Amino acid sequence: MERFDAVVIGGGAAGLGSAYRMAENGMNVLLIERGENVGEKSVYGGRIYSWVFEKYVKGFQDAPVERWVKKERLTFLDERESVSIEYSSDETCSFVAILTKFNRWLAEKVEDAGGLVVSGIKVEDVRLNPLRVVADGEEIGCDAVVIAEGVNPMLAMKLGIRSDWKPEEVAVGVKEVFKLSESEVNSRFDVESDEGVANLFVGYPVFTHGGGFIYTNRDTISVGMVVRVDSAMKNKIEVYDLAEKFRAHRDVAGFLKGGSMIEYSAHLVPEAGIKGVPDALHKDNVMIVGDTAGFVLNRGFTIRGVDFAFYSGVLAADSIKEAMDGGDAGLAGQIYERKVRDSAIIGELEKFRKALDVLENTRFFNDYTRMMVEIMRGIFDVKEESNRLYDVVMEKSRGRKIRMALDFLSAFRGL
Ligand SMILES: Cc1cc2nc3c(=O)[nH]c(=O)nc-3n(C[C@H](O)[C@H](O)[C@H](O)COP(=O)(O)OP(=O)(O)OC[C@H]3O[C@@H](n4cnc5c(N)ncnc54)[C@H](O)[C@@H]3O)c2cc1C
């Protein structure tokens, strides 16, 4: 039986973070990915927060970054109109990347550091006492296993580490990539070649838990919709139909004009914040990381999944090393539990616990979005007479001022 210090299951950001860190530390690590090539199963919106890669990945300056995000835009849409808030700065903390390419690049870093990456093989089982991973009909022995299988936690469930997601705890997202020229991307989004835009959308066409996104790549743009599974079921929404409606909206269609769709994908994303993180993140020396552990934070205007995934992988790797260096490799799971609970991942998810209640409130996705658009229409509609801001706001908020004040106070506190 072949033997490794650790086996990592899954070649997304979480698994790659773990394998890279272990390989860098001179450990004998094997990463197994079921996709034919690492990265090909990776689906996300488009933006990655850079801090964790700057901190842990040597040579990060050579990563396949499409553009650094210099413009953040939040757009409220109704059927025909929109209101946008834009923040523009030369300072940046995030970049747009094509995750498939980015994860492939990370896999090369793992191999350069001495880790073994095997793709096209699905791990069938993880067995305890003694610890073994079963893949391709063979057993592989190891001191620790890191399960980084993503949002479908088949192995983690089998081991009883976590339960499956409830419909209100996950969203389904579709993403399409449109080909344009680099100069078209620059002119349509009013940016230079290395500058990117992250544009999130609230309201039309979903008007409930979910929204749209556009991210600018170098010469393509990523466009998509996300909707929480329970809302999609309750309202009989097909996310594919939503994506089509979203694309056709006048404030989205203009960005895509003449572009050809070159890629289409769909995927689930954890949406339960801290409530989606199981009480225990390990069983014996098997640890769960990334989406499998529920490490995604959605605040409505930012979504953090990839940086938390990579970081949790690093923490698992450091726990295994610490346990081995201490002479008892079997303690890795317990050390990981402590490290994650003390880390910014749980810190951030706890800090934004109340964001879940805010995002639960569908009035933000519907009533208040429509109201914002109507107020703007009211003040910019100039005929012979025009409207005072005060009068427009009073009229549009009639009968709901107290409820609105309470809702906005909760958003102010929670987000
Ligand atoms: C529509 C959408 C938009 C998003 N937008 C953003 C965004 O803009 N920014 C952001 O930071 N996050 C975003 N996210 C979240 C982000 O994509 C995830 O949090 C992150 O990619 C999780 O990484 P992971 O490594 O845990 O899982 P994954 O990337 O899903 O990797 C899991 C890997 O494990 C492999 N695997 C599974 N089972 C097995 C097995 N039995 N054997 C071998 N291999 C296996 C899979 O093939 C896969 O490659 C978005 C998600 C979605 C769906």
C-alpha cells in the first residue's frame, strides 16, 4: 500500500491551499482531483480577495490575474430602470481571475513545491483505523486526510462530519462568459487594461434572495445570476430563465452587445454563513475545508469563498505539520479545530452572523429596490414642474416608514 503524510481530496482552492502549504513545508502530500484536469470543475462569479495569496504563495505576482478590481458597483434594478452606487479607487484588495486557470496555476505551484497532483480520479471512500483513502480501487495509507470536495459533501457526510445542505442554506448560480475585445471591455466599463470592475445587482429579475453579477476579465466578461434554492423552489423560478432575463435588461445588455457566449456553467454555493458550519470540523485525523465546511461569507455586496477556501486549506496543512512535529500526528484534527475557531474565517462568519437576518428579508430585494428606482425617477423627472426630494421620499415611503427605519437599522448593524 502506498503511503503519504497526507492525502488531500479535491483540487479547488481549498485542496490546493492545503497541498501547496504541505509541499512547501517538505511534507509528502498527494492531492486527488476527480476532474480530468485540475480547475475544470471550478465555478464561481469572478473576484478573489488577494490577501491570502499575497501572504502564502511564493511568486504570486506571476498568477493569472485578469484585472485588479478598481471599481465596485452595486446596481438596483427594476424591470426597466436602475440605480447604481459606484466606488472607484486606485487602491485594490481583489482581482478578477478565471478560476479554472487560477486553480491550474496553483496546481503547478503544488507540483513545483514537490507535491503530487493526480487528476481524473474520484476518491470513493475514506476509511478510519487505520486511515486510508480509497481511489481507483486502491487503498492509500496516510497520517491525515483533508476533505476539500466542495459544496457536495459526499465523503464528509459518509463519515458523519457534516450533514447535507437544506434548500435555504445554498444558492444555485449560473455563469456565462462572453467574448469581447480588450478595448471593448475597457471602453464599455470605462477602465484601463489592467483595471477591473465588480458589479453586483439586486432586484430584477429575481426580486428575492439572490442577485446578478458582472465581472470584467481581460477580454471577456463573466455574467451570472444566483438564487437561493428554497426561493427558487417556492417561486417556481428556473435560474436559467432568470439569467436570460437579466442579460436582456437594458442596463446589462449594453455590456454584452456583439459578444459571443463562450462558456456556460452552473454550481451551488453555500449561503448559510456561520449557521452552515458544522459543530465539529474533523473526525479523528480527517478534516474538512472550504465549501465542504461552509466557509463562504455573503454580505450582499461582497462574497468571500475562494480566499477562505485557500486559507482553511493552509490551516489544515499547518495543523498536520504541528501534530507531526510534536510527535503525535493523530492530534492534527484537534489542532485544526482550534486553529480554525481562532482564525479570521470563523471570526468573520461570526461578525456577520446578523447579515444572514438582513439578507433573509426579501423587502431589500423587492420593495426597497423598487422604491429606490422610483425615488430617482421622481427627482430626475423634470417637465414643466419638478418634484422636491422630500415630497418624493415621503410619497414613496408612505405607510412603511417605521418598518423601513427598522429594516435599514438592522442592515446598518448587520452588514
Ligand atoms: C455562482 C457562484 C459565484 C461565486 N462567486 C464568488 C466570487 O466572486 N468570489 C469568491 O471568492 N467566491 C465565489 N463563489 C464561491 C467560491 O466559488 C467557492 O467558495 C470556492 O470556489 C470553494 O472552493 P473549494 O475548493 O472549497 O471547492 P471547489 O472549488 O468546488 O473544489 C472542490 C473540488 O473537489 C473535487 N472533488 C469533489 N469530490 C471529489 C472526489 N470524491 N474525489 C476527487 N475530487 C473530488 C471537485 O471536482 C472540485 O474540483 C461563488 C460560487 C458560485 C457557485
